[in-house]
Amino acid sequence: MLRALRDGAKTGFLKYILLGFLVLAAGGLVLTDVGGFFRGGISNNTVAKGKGIEISLMEFDRGIRRVLARQGMTPERAYQMGLIDQVLRSEIQTRILAIEAAKIGVVPNDALIAEQIAVMAGNIAIPGMSKKQALQTTLRSQGITEDEFINSIRQEISVNLLTNTLASNAQTMPIEQAKALYEFQNEKRNFEAIILDPEKVEQVEKPSDEQLNNFYNARKIEFAIPETRSFTVATLKSETIAKDIKISDEDARAYYDDNITTYQKPERRTLQQAILKDQQQADEIIAALEEKKSLEAAVEEITGDKKAYLGENAFGRESLIEDLATPVFEGKKGDVIGPVESPLGWHIVSIQGITAPQTTPFNTVKKDIVKTLKDEQLIDELIDAANTLDDQLAGGEELEVVVKEMGLTTKTISGINQAGRDKQNKDKLDAYPNDKAQILEAAFDYNVGESSPVMEMADGRYVVVRIDEIEPLSYKSFEDVKAKLEKDWITQQQVLANQDRADTLMQKLTESNDLEAVEGEYNTSILTFKNLKRNESTNNVLSLPSLRQIFETPQGQITRVNNNGKILIGRVTSIDLPDAAKAEKEIADIQKQNSEYLAQEYLGQYLTSLLGRYKVQINQPLLQQVYGTPQGT
């Protein structure tokens, strides 16, 4: 089974499997393309192959399409998002670890597997349903056989045991190192400084028109008015075509006959079942049944309770493990089968009833068949209509003529930029939320009078874009932005002058180191910042980069800090280190967090080593062919 696929399911029984114990204990291990192990060609229908590992396309595709269908996602979309590749790599990782676990004897016993299955079944059982019923119902709904499920559990537990063992070997951070890290993270400092604010710089001369013109030309791109376009979107709607589609009774009947197996229900058998922990109890129960006792009563008599009795349920052949399926479906009503051994224990089955195969009548499913055929025909006719539309426009036919002939609807979009917004910043393509990028690309790829090829929208509509008008890129005039230019010029000069002030002040303090002696000269006062922490901004006065610079400065040394546009010149007056002896819990937490990180690193290095030995190759061309190309292309 594909573990990563199961990780994607969020409902019903699978959420307990996938989000419960069936994940690597290390957590977060991601199979990366280390050393190029996942590149290279593989022939035929194998998606991945390496030493002792081979995953066929049929096996992979069956699982991935089943899960993606429940998520409402197409395989093509999953491929585009990188999920197909991720799922396959995760499966390879799990298989490699499972092989390694088996080599060193890390194999879960049947009792542990049965215990885990019982826990899962208990989590999904609803009132009125036994654990066994809940388990079987869920497996059937997911299309998973009992053997597949048990093997999956066995593999996942063995991988968990292996990764837990490896993680436990990761070293713990030494106590002295943890104490040093605690002191580093919780160190406090006091800092005093003079703040030089560029806004307080006076006597900046106003610029001349020539200076502003040069300033304007250097920044002209900031005053650009983007190109805008107006265009018409003509839409071919499915509703227009669907109303003319008719499905005859003969066509519906032919579809029913061609797909008759879809409407057939196989033979089912109503069974009472018990699963015992050992063969001796199972044999004693078989003997009790020969005395005409019921299975439930026999289980209670031999074991002392009814826990091993799973009740009465109806099963198809595919719902039973093979060792049970054959004798059960060859037996007669009243027969007792067993004991039969499986990884779950010793099975005893009593056949209570037989339901013959059934076929759903045509009239019962006729309505659904008609809808299916209409949908199929609609798709074909939409594609034909889209091709006709494409051909007519390519042949020079006016859009208005085609719109009238084919019953298209049109919408005019006026004056929008490449973000899809007009001059008032209003979104003019909100009617196409999932197709905005595609429409914009077409709108800005063609010239006035030209039409784009027909494009399929996410909701099944087909549209064509015709360019009506282009307003080219332009710029706001110098006069329109002169006031802003002058203000920005003055601000820039203030910043430069403030930097010169800071340079001069730093020179003076390098010689004297007397901060108090210069505060009057700069018409400011010394500010004191107390109990600063390395990663905690205080009332948004000091930015985090400023704080980190302060914490890198030795005590008493004059430093210059750029802080939110202002310049701070000052020094650290005191450093307070926390008492590590009074922080045992915090230090223990640091050791734990660091050990978890080291465990991840340890497992990652181990997996990288395995990848080199197994030399797994992924058949990227095959994945591209199957999932990378939209259907129908």
C-alpha cells in the first residue's frame, strides 16, 4: 500500500490509520533527490526500480487515482503540484526501510499486529456496529483487501520500530552545552544611545528644476502608467448545447447491456465468525459446535466471554482472505469452516445464509445511464463546437458573426492592466476566478483586432478573447509629480546629512568615548534601553536586526546601529546572564529539542546512505506520459 497516499485521506477509517501510528516515528522525513539517485530511464511499465524494489505502473496508478478521486483532484493537477513525485518517493523510502528492518530482524509479531488492528477498529466503530464490521466496511469502501491491509500494518510497524531504534541512538546534548545555549537565549543587556533622526536635520536647500528633472529621469519608472487593454470575451456555454442532446431508449439499453457487470451484485454469504488466539481453543469450539451449540454460545463457554465472537455479517468473496474465501463459497448453508489460521488468529466461520447473485433492472438505472450518456455526448459536442469556433476565427470570420451563428455570449472588459485591474484598482475579471491568468495572458499576447485560440476554462466553458483597444505604457508628467519629487529630494538629502553627522560623531567618540559630552552639541539626550533580549523587540522601538547588532557588541564599546531609518550611536552598559542552576526544566527542554533535531539528522544521513546502495531509479518519462499530459491531448 502507498503510505503517502493514505496520508492524503482525511475521512473515515483512514484518518486513524494515516494520522495515527502509521507514520514514521521520526516524523517529517522527506525523501529527497540526494546524489541523483532518482534520475535515469527505466523501460516498460515500471515507475520505480532498484535493488529489491520494483513498483509497477498498474500498482501505483490504481492506488493514486483511487485516493485522488476522493480528494476531488485530477492526477494531472497532482502531477503539476509535484504530489505524484512526492508520493512515489515516499513509497520508495518506506519500502527501503522495510527491507532493512527485515534484514536485521525488526519484524512485528502477529500479536502486536492484531492489537493495533483492534485499536483502529475500536476507533472507527459506531454505535450498533462491531469492530469487525467497521473494519470490513471501511476496507471494502477503500478497495483494500484484508491481506493488503495486514501487510501494510506489518510494514508500517516494522519501519516504525527501525526508525525509533535509530532515533534512540542519537546523542543527547551535553548539560554544559545546554546551559550555555540557555544563557545565550536568555541574556539581557542595557544599552544607552544618542538617536540621530534624519527628519530633524535642518537647512537642506530646495532643489533647482534642473536637479529635479534629473531626479525625475532617474526614477521615471516609478511614475509609469501601465499599458491597459480592452477586449471581448466570447463564451461557448455547455447549457446551449446540452438542451439539444437527446438519448434514445435504444442507446440507453445498449449501454446497459455493454456494461452489465457494473449492475451485477455477486453472490454474498451471511456468516457468523469468531477469531481465537490459539488453535486449542479453536478446536474445542469446533467440538462444541458438533453438539449443535451456537457459535456465540460455544465461544463464551470455551473462552469465558464473547470477545472472540464477531457477530453475523454478509460478505462478498473479495471481502474475505483467500484461505477463508474458497471454503466459505464452496460450502452450503449450515456448514462450519475452520479453524483457519491467518495473521489475525484462528478463524471459525458458520455459514448462516446464501444470497444469490443479483442484477439491477434496466429501468432502475435508466435515468442514471441517460445522464451519463448525455454528459459524454456533451463533452464531444463541446469539443467539436470549440474546434469549429477556432476554425472560423482563424479563417478570418468576424467574431460578431460567429457569436450570432453559434449562440455565444459576450462580455466586454475595458481598460485593465496585466494584473486584471482598472485605473480604480477594481478587479474586472472576478467572473473568472480560476482562469484569470489564462485570460490575461491571451489579452496581452495579441494585437488589436486579433483573437486568441479557443481556451477551455476550469468550469468546462470554452472562451475566445478578441483584442479591441490598447492604451500603451505612459508616464506621469514632470509637473504632475514635481511636488513629490521635491519632498523625496529633501528627505534624501536629510538622510545623507544625517549619515555625515553620524560619521563625525563616531570619530569624536572613538577619540573620547564620552557620550555625555556630545549630547548637548547634537541637541539631543541619551536614551537608556533596559533589559533588552536578543530576539524580543521592545515596543517596536528597536528592530530585531538592531537588537542582534547590539548583542554582538562588547560591553562599553561605542557602536553605530541603523534602526528604522534612524541612527543610534551608543554602547552596552551592562550584561546580565541568567542563573542556569535555577533553570533545570528549561535546560532539560533544550536538551530534548536538540536531541530530536539530532535524531532527524541521524535518520536523514542513514537514509541517504541507503539510497546510494539501493540505486533506485524513477521512470520520469513514464510519469510525464501518464500524468503530465492532460487527457484528450
